[in-house]
Amino acid sequence: MSGRALAERGLLAVFVVFLLTVPWSVPLLLNPFWVSVIAEILIWSLFAASANLLFGYVGLLSFGQALFFGFGMYGVGIGIDHFGLSFWPAFGLGIVAAMAMAFVSGILAVRLTWHYFAIITVVFSLIFYFIAVSAKSVTGGDDGINFALPPTFSFGTVQYSFADANFQYFFILAAVAICFLLMHLVVNSPLGKAFLAVRENDVRASLIGLNVYVIRLIAFVMAGFLAGVAGALFAFFGRYASASYMFYTFSGEAVVWAIVGGAGTLFGPVVGASLFIVIREVVSTHWEHHSLIVGVMAILVVILAPKGIVGLWRDWVDTPADSAEIPAAPELRTEP
Amino acid sequence: MIDTLLLLSLNGLIWGLIIALIALGLSVIFGLLDIINIAHGDFFMVGTVLAWFSLQVTGNYWAGFLLVPLICFVLGAIMQRLVIQPIRGNPALSIVATFGLSLILQEVVRMTFGATPRRILPPIQGTMSLFGIQYDIYRLYAAGFSIAALAAFFLFLNYTKLGTWMRAVRHDRDTATAMGVPARLVYIMTFAVGFALAGFGGVVAAPITTVDFRGGVDLLPVCFIAVIVGGLGNLPGTAAAAVLLALLEGIVQSFANPTLARITSLLLMSAVLLLRPQGLFKGFAK
């Protein structure tokens, strides 16, 4: 095993231990408020991971992931508020709604690539954003809908619900961890290799017998799944669903987080989302204009670390023997 | 009914001419620099805000028509040199960098101009009768200014040295450089011209719309759609697509509410993208 792989395993182990002890260590070191910030970071990491799966692994730049986030969020919100569903069916409804939407829009969208794909994903998400904004009786429009959360598990008189902050944190952690594990498995499977083949050169991929269209569609639905789970978790977390989270600017943020962290790496989105949200939380308590810092940071990162933070780390610790691996950052060019 | 239709179509047409200006700026930056400029809507917004400041300072709105594009040009040149040049040639990074620019511009405007939207009174008030309806005179001036600016831009591109250089670098970067075209200067100028066009659009539009630090957010997708639907690299096509888009929205608005009009035009755009991804005008214009 190379030095880098060892170091990364070590870092991962430290990270996992940290995440498992957050509800106790963080209030001790900082204050309890940060536990919910970390839960939020986990959700946004998953959202960024959905943009990363498309851009980093298949080479499709989606500016429409907020659409599937929104479907996940509204699946839960409408399921609980209008249909009176309990926790798990609402969760299921959110995920299924997001994946179904991803499938339907994907059938059309993945026929296009690069700029055209980026624009059509924006257009699709804008269409549903405007529908959500105008259908006030169902979605609550920009104000959104608030709802009371049913318990997650109940065994007789014992109930576990999101009202318990620790339960809420561990539920989110578990859900996000399962999604990242699934992504890890997919990326390292033959399907994952097919993703990379399509990303690197779709013509060659089709010449060796891969069905590029189907592979892109599968990736699109998977990304819809990730965004849908993130949206559903966010609805549980905030007891709230709002059309404003379906706007294209949110999709853009997911792309930015993924690229800043390191596109085409499993943990890049986590790094990117953490960086931006931690800065926002730290600066916003002292200074109203925290976006200024975030903007400057985004520019500095791409100038100083064009492969993202994870890419920078790998260049820094890599020995020549490591470089035989899959290239991390995709080289996308617009040249004909 | 006919009156409403006429009024909203005219509004749409004029708004489309303004969008055409902004979208052209986006298109030259996109075509020549490979930059997906997320901040372009904010360039327009900066134009409206600078128009407001120039009115406060000079007391004369018309001064803004000269001052604002100039300031935007300089700002654009500085931004290209500091932010865009280091990451040039990598569209993915350009998304992040211009996202950063967008945040910075919005936040600086919020700090200086404030978060409350404001209105600017048109420098020419009053209405005149046009095809049987009373129409704002300023809007007609706005249309005139937009058309003049569009014409000036195409003349600049086709008949000046810098314009020729810009077309040359866009066509074939390496050959142009080998022929002695200062490519680096051309990059800086292109970004600056793109910003100036959006800024000019801002001055023209400020009395029609509101001045708000988030004023560019809604505009950005519209401009991108115009660029793509008009055909990548087809500048007259971009302008035509922008006008058509806004006109269509205006017409639908006279039958339905604005949101529904928005959805209709977006649906139409998806159809164009899927059926004619090479752009609406391929085969008509070169």
C-alpha cells in the first residue's frame, strides 16, 4: 500500500471517529449549536456529491440538481402535511419522487452533453421552480410549508424522533454514510469504470460496446437519488419545505462545492461543503457580509488549487508510484 | 384586450432588445474565453446600480449612458487580469471563479447601495400615443439606445482592428497569435467589452425595472438560453433569440399570469434545445 493510501486511511479513521463522537465532543470543545451545523454540512455534502457524481465521474455538468433536492424535500413535506404519512413512507415518497423525476427528465436531458446539458438542466429545474412557486396551495410557494414531524421509530411507548437532537444527528449521519458507501461501491464497480470511460471519451466508450446513453441515464438517476435523499433529510431536519431551495442558484452551489473540494473524488464534496459552510457560520456571527469572504475564497481556491483541495493534497503527498491510479479531476474542454 | 396584447408585446420587444445586449456580452466572453460566466447577470445589476450612483453624483441621468459602460469596461479589464487569466481554458474552474465574482459583486453592492430595491424615475417622463395606446416615451428611447448599441457592437466587431483581432482569436487562437495578434490583450478587452455591454444594458433598463442587488439572478438563465438557442457562436442569432424570447413572454403574459408565461417560454426552450441543439438559426445565418 502506498504512503498516500495509508495516510488517507488514517485521515478517514480520524474523521469517522470524530463524526461518531460529535454530539459529545463538539459541545465540549465549541458549543451545542455546532452539532446541528455539522448535521447540515452532512446533508449539503450529499447534495454536492450528487453534482459530483455527474460532473466528476460521468463528465455531465448539471445545474439542475436542486430540482431533485426539491422533489425529495417536497415528497416528505407534502407526504406528511397533506397525506398524513408517517416517517418512513414520507421518506420513501421523497426518494421515489426524486428518482422518478430524474428518470423522466434524464431521458430527455442526457441526449445532450456539455453546454447543452447544463442549460437544459437549468431550464427543467426553472420550470418546476416556477410551478412550485405558483402552486401555493400545495407547496406554500416561497414561504414553504411547515409541518410537525412524526416519530421515526416507535416501540410501544418508547419513541425515537428528531425531537431528540442526538437521534436526529445520528440518523442523518447514518443516512449520509450509507449513501457515500453506495457511491464508493458503484464507483469501484465495472459500472463506475464505465462512467469514467464515458467521461474521458464518449466516442471510444461507445466503440468498445458501452451504451453511452444508458450509462449517462443511470448516472443521472443515481444523482437524482442522492439529491433526493439530501432533500428529504433536509425537510426532516428543518421540518420545512420551500420552493426557494429549488432555484438554480442552489444547484450552482452544489457544483461549486464539488469542484472546490475536488471533482471526481469521493470526499471532495464533503471537503468543499464543509469549507464553505464553516466559513459562513464562523464569519456570519461577526460580520454581516460573509458572502464576500466566501466569494474571495472560491476564487483563491481555483487559482491556487485547480484540482480542488483533495487534488492539491494528492499532488502534495503523491509519490510517482501512486500516479498510476485513475486521474481525479476531469479535463473538460470545449474544443471541437 | 388588443390594447393589452399590444402593450405587453411592445414591453416584451423592448426588454428583449436589452436582453440581447447583455446576452451578446455573455456570448463573446463564452465564445472567445471559454468562460461560463455565472457573474454576467450581476454585471447587468452593477450597471443599474452604477446608473443610480451616477444620477446621484451628476444629477443627470444621461451622463450614466457614457460613464457606466466606461466604469464597467475598466472593472472588466481588472477582473479578467486578476481572476480570469489564471484559470483561462478551463470552463469548469471558470464556473467557480465567476460564482465567486458574483458573490463579491452582490455583496459589495449590498454594502454600499443597500439591500432595499429602489426605483429610478425615467429621465423623460410622459407617454405618447402609439398604435392607439398610450406608451411610455422612455421605453421607446430605451429601444433606440439598445438598437444603436447593438449596431455599434457589430460595426466594432467587423470594422475595427480590435474587433477583427477578437474574431481572429476566436476563430483560431494559435494562428492568430502566430500572425502577431496580441492574444492576451484581446482576452482582456473581450471580457471588458462583455462587461461594458451588460453595464450599458443596466443603464438603459434601470428606469424600467428596479435597482436591486439581486437583480441579475433572474436574468442570467434567460441570457444563457438566448446564447444557446441562438446557436453557440452565432452572435446575430443570440440577439434574435433574446428578442424572440422576451416578445413571446410578453404575448403570453397578455393571456396568462407572468409565471405561466415564464413556464411556457421555458417549455418552448426545452423543445428547441432537444430538437435543434445546433441553435434555432443554423442554416439561416453564418
